[in-house]
Amino acid sequence: MQQQYPQKAGIDLILKQAFSYWSKTLGLQVMFSIIYFGIYFTVFYYLGTKYNVIENLLTAYINYQNVGKSGLEDFQTDVATVFDSEGFQYFILGMMAVRIFLYPLNIGFYQIYRKMDLNEEVGLNDLFAGYIGINFFKFISFYIFWVFLYTIIGKTFVLPVIWVMLTIFAAPLMFFENKRIIEILGIGWKALKTNFLEIFVCVLVAVIFCYAGFIVFFFGILFTFPFWNAIIYSLYKNIFGQEKKDLDPAE
């Protein structure tokens, strides 16, 4: 029997599966976070030091603390001067480049969760599936496009949320089905119309839970930060019937 593509999914089942994937891969979740934040903050410190961004901002803050509320205007001026400097622009571009480079690291979890569904052995090397062969260039190119449009609409309140929900299936669709961006947007729109509430609630839960580890206990973010990938895979699996495809590849 052919299923609708995309099909209607239940919030409770999606969240239950997402938390199951996450809880069964806590070791890999921590490794992901250590690699991600290790590279990110190393580059942050290097660029911040090279372009004197950290030093200048810290100096401005210390001066403000010494003077008190009367120095607020000078503090704002100092911060604005740092933000307007050429060095800060290079710093921002460098940090954006790091985010783009790290994006394919998320793809590894989709391979890991697929292997779990197929009862196949999972290893640390699966975490780097997004960097193998053409995958690296494919996902890097997509993320550059994604960030470019997100930046353009970022000043609005609603459009960034819609953009995230519209493209939430991009990575698994590209990874599992080799879909192109135009196809992804069309499929994402159909899925959004069919499962708007489910997608919205799951995105909200993912955002809250991902950063809950930092709010509740600082180092807890090492466990919760990659949870976003479990939500995306669970959504994809239920809305697009991925489990059925695995059992019957001919469909």
C-alpha cells in the first residue's frame, strides 16, 4: 500500500523516538559537543586575540565597571567602535566560516540513527559521515545558501522561524535521497502544510532542550546541544516514512 508523501505524524511518537535516539547515543552526543565547541572556541580565541576584539571589549567593560553608571555612554561608544572596526569584521567572517565548516558534523547523527533502525553497528567514525567525499561540499554549499537567506530575513520576527521550519528536512533529504535545494523547498512546504503543528512543537522542544543543559547546569550542554539532530531525524522518519523505505527499498 503506497503511503502519502509526506504523511501525517503524531507529536507524541516523534518526541518519544527523538528522546530514545538521544538517550541511546549519549557518548556520541558528548563527543560531538567536545569536537564542535573545541574547534569553535579555539578559533574564537585565536581570531579574537589576533584582531584585539576580546581585549578591546574587555577593556571597555572594565572601564565601565570602574566608572559606574555614569560611564554607560562611553562604554556604548567604545563597544560601537569595536564593532565598526575592520578587525571585528574579519572576526565575524572567520567565525561564520567556522560554523559553516562544522555544519557537516551534524550529518553523522543521521547515519547513526539510520544504522540503529537497521540494527547495524555504530561507531565513532559514523559521526564524520558529512565530511566524506562529495558530502562535505554538498552540505557546505547548502549551509552557505541557508545562512545567506537567513541573514537577509533575520531582522524580521516570523520569517526566520518559517525558514527554519521550511528547511528542517533539508539535511536528511539531501543525505538519504540526494534531493536538490529546489526539490527540498517544495517538499518542505508540503510537509509544513500537512504537519505545521507537529513541526512547530518539535522545533520549540528542540530549542528549549538543546540549551537546557547550559541553563540548568553549564556542562550539561555537552549532552543536550546535539539533540536537535534527533528531533530532525525523528520528524523525517515519521513524516516521510523512512522506516518503511528501509524495510522495503523498492518503494
